[in-house]
Amino acid sequence: TDGYTTGPILCPFRLITGHQCPFCGTTRAFGALVQGDVAGSIAYNPGGVLLSIVIFFWMISPMKFRAVRARIAQFWWRISEPTRWILLAVMIALVWGYALARW
């Protein structure tokens, strides 16, 4: 069960720079969550917990998941293109801000 913490580094950003990217730790977070270590999972990367919830929801009720995804897509394409770019920039800035705080 330690393979997800001691395995090879697969992140291209981390291989090149030596620093963790915003998504580093997601695999370890998922592995810790599967083993029941919620605190450890959050410490690795809170995004892993969020991703696990999304995957679980998708597995339990794929039809409801599709309906939610369709509503989100309708909202996304209804807003103006500049607003979409601003929202993307804000989301990326938040993720990178979290990554910098972890360093």
C-alpha cells in the first residue's frame, strides 16, 4: 500500500523544476482516502478529496451526474467569452496560490 507514496515521480513539471505543481499529491491523496486516512488525503492535496467525491457520485448515479454536468455546461456557454476567460484565470490563480502556499 505504500506504492502511491514511494513510486516514481510522474509529474513533468516536478521533474523539470523540482517543485510540486498544483496537482501534485492528487494520486497520493486518493490513495490515502481509499485507505481511510482523510486527514492525510487532505494534507496531500484537497483536490484529491474533491475528485474522489465527483468520481463516487458519477459511479453511484451516472444519469444525475450527466444532468449536473449539462446544467454546468449550459451556464458556462451562456456567459460571455471575456467572463469565461476571467473565471478560468481566477481558478488557475487559486490553484497556483494553494500550490505556492504548500511549498
